[in-house]
Amino acid sequence: MIEVSHLSRRFGSFVAVDDLSFTVRPGEVLGFLGPNGAGKSTTMKMIAGFIAPSAGSVRIFGRDVQQQTQDARRLIGYLPEGAPSYEDMRVMEFLRFIGKVRSLRGADLDARLDSVVERMDLGGVLQQRIETLSKGFKRRVGLAQAILHDPQVLILDEPTDGLDPNQKHQVRELIRGLSDEKIVVVSTHILEEVHAVCNRAIIVAHGRVVADGTPAELESRSPTHRAVHLHLAEAYAGAVAAIAALAGVREVRADADGKRLLVLPHPEASPLAALARLVHDRGWVADELHVERGKLDEVFRNITREAA
Amino acid sequence: MSMVSIIARRELGSYFATPLAYVFVLIFLVLGGVFTFYIGGFYERGQADLVPFFSFHPWLYLFLVPAIAMRLWSEERKSGTIELLLTLPLTKMDAVLGKFLAAWLFTGLALALSFPLWITVNVLGSPDNGVILASYLGSWLMAGSFLAIGSCMSALSRNQVIAFITTVVVCFLFTLSGFPLVLDALGGWAPQLLIDAIASMSFLTHFTAISKGVIGLRDVLFFVSLTVVWLAATAVVIELKQAD
């Protein structure tokens, strides 16, 4: 369990993290979201024990990161932003070094090394210098060092930043493949990532938590949540008025040629069935009819803007 | 295996992973030879000792040691690996000592590779090998103090060039602190106690004392305690600058 309580960090007069409190339980994959400069990285660094908080505390399974530093660190695997590693080392040499610092020895160390090498698919590059690797491979080396000691808590600071779509997909698969028993905190500003890997999301802005819930809960806060997209083959007369008259419809937005309609529902209402019946009864030809889940980035923009 | 030795091994490995180690050793030996034979007049003196070799060491170290030391922490900070290193389950002192030890062992290796000079002087005459051994030891201790200063300066900046220059300046002041250049600047306004204290900090004075063959506790203690103080300062600087 990670308990972050009343965590603050000031840099001079600038408040990067402002009285932040939240708890993460085993099995949770927490997406830590926020615009650049919202205090994501600073928070991650404080959880990992790299920088000290100005006030407040972080406990990892009851161990205070500032007081019982070494005990807490043993439980954490950390991938700093940009996945830094000793670039003049060879992959195997680097992972072995990390393993030794993590107090892994002999057969244990070998077994763990085999396991992460297989998992991160590093078998082909073990004897290459890290500086010669592609960005995707470097990221995998960074992930490999973070999970080498099979930690209870995994802190990943922007693990997919700067990767191409295939590499992003790979990294997400890796995160998803981690055990259900673990705690994973992933910071990101890429919202699709939250859908892909997280079962909980926290949005921070100006160093404060502005939203906390499952990705679906956050989506339901979107104005277009459960809105229906309707694309008609032609602009039928009276269509907009007829749809607007349906129960549960709050507003109908049509584009200039009158073929594309966006039907916004009242809260908690779901106008899809009534709309489908209407289209059928009137004999309209619809090219497209689908329900919006709500756009996470809309929620994100609204929430983080409100906070500003 | 303690954390310090794990760190030191990794560091030493990285010296040899790049041409750095070979270039350094080569230049150290070539310059050492130049000083000994051309400037020190090794043959012309007609004496079987290594004084011409050792007496130039403070000057040799003045710019060679900062070149080793500048990367100790600046590089970690610049590449971001400091964040990786200092979130591993080890203390700051483990990291500071491990890095220092690697650099110190490395300068020790460079120093040891000057052994052909020692063989030469033994072939040509019968030198006092005790004095030579004391000189080697003193030289290595002095290199340690230079390195500890460099370690601290390197922790202060992510820019290696700045780390190099500040290290050279501080080391230069320490080397000459017993000499008029430094003392005259203080004369007239600083209290005598301070002037005496600064005068007693001179690397040259202490090194010369050891290289005469007298391994005085005072001189050894001087270099050891100076090293310890600068390493402790390194840990403090890292702690303070961590957030940057």
C-alpha cells in the first residue's frame, strides 16, 4: 500500500506539489495524470525517495520513505523519467549491477535476470552497449531494472513518452502483464494510456488532486458522455426537430449540411433506443450510429482548466 | 560485497569501457617522463633517486586529476542516472565513497605504472627505496585529496567543464596555500591565526615532507582528513542539490 499524506513540495516560492493525499492499494494500476508542470514528476520523485518533501509523508507498506529510507526503497522499482541508465555499460552488465545493489546473489540473481530478460525480450542485445540501443530497447532496459527484484510497488514516470506506437503498445502490454498483486503508479499525459492500462486515474493540476476515479467514472464526467452520433445519408426535413422531441434528449447539434447529428442526452438518460426506433419508423437511411463513451481528454481539459 | 565496492567496481569498469582510462594513463606517464628527464634533469643530477619525478606531481595532478574527477557527479546529474543511483537501496555515502574509491584506485594504477622509472633508478644506482616508497604513498594520498575536492566540485555542477575549472582553481589554492601568492592576498587584513592555518594547508609543504622519506603522522593525517572532509562535503552538496 502506498499512503501519500499531505505531501507538499516547494521550490523557492513555487509550489510544485500542494497538500497531496491519496492511497493506492495492491492490485491497483494508477494512472497519474496532469498537464506538464502539474507536479506529476515531483510527486513520483518523492514517492521513490529521490527528493524530500517540504511537508507531509509517503509510506510504502507502512515504511516511511524519509525515515525508513532503505526499507522503503527495497519495496520499490522505479523508472525515472526518460529511463536513464549507464550508457557505456552493456545491457547484461548493467542489469547485473542493479541486481547486486538490490542484494540479489548467485542463483537467485541469475534466475531473476533470466526472467526479466525473457519478459522484456532483451535476449538479443545483452552484450550491446546501452548507448547503441534504440529508444524502445533503452526503455525496456529501464523497465527491466525496475522489475528486477520483483518489487511490490512499481513507479513508472512517463514510461511510453517518446516511443513510437508499436513500442508504446509493447510497454503497455508489459505493464498489463504484471501481477495483480502489485501496485503500479504510471504517470503520463497521454490519455489513451489510461484506458489501455489503468484501473484508476488521478488527475492533478497545480499540485493538487482535481479528480480521482476509474477511467469510466472520469469519462462519465464528459459533456459528450453517452451522446449519440448519427450520420444520415441525406438531410431529411424535420429530422432535427423530431429527434429533439425524443425523451431524454437535451440538445441536438447538426453540422452545416444537416447530415451529421450529435444528440446530447440529459444526465443519466440514454436516448439510443428511442433514436434507433425513430430512424427506423421514418425510414431514414443512416450511415453511422454510435454512442460516445465520453472523451477523457475533454474531461481532462475541463478539469485542469477549472483548476487554473 | 558491500555497496561501496559494488559501486566502485561499476565505476572502474566504466573508466575502461571508454578510451578515458588509456588516454589518462598514457598522458600521465608521458608527462611524468618529460618532467623527470627534461625539466627535472634526471641524468644530469647524477643522483640515484626519483626526486625529479615526484617533485612535479603536484603540478601534474593539478590538471590531470580534475579531468578524472569532473565526471564523477556532473555526468550522473546530466544523464539523469543520479536519480536511478540514489533511489537504489544504498546511502549517499556509499555512492560518494564508491565513486571516490574507483577514481583513487585508478590514479593509484596510473602511478604504479610508472614502475619502469623505479627499475631504471635501481639499475643505475642504489637509491633509498624506502624514500621512493614513501614518495609513492605520499603522491597517492595527495591524489586522493585532489580527487575529493574534485568530487565535491563535480557534485556542484552538471557541467563538466565548470567542474574541471573550479577543481583546478581550488586545488591550485591548496597547492600553493603556504606560498606568497596566496598568503600576500591575506596579509594585512586576516588575523595571524587564519594565515597560519591557511599556510599549514599547503599540499606542497606536506607532500615535500613525505617525499623526503619521513612518513610523518601529521602529513598523512593532513591528506586523509582533507579527503574525508571534502567527501563529506560532497554528500552534503548532493543532498542539497538533489531537487535541481
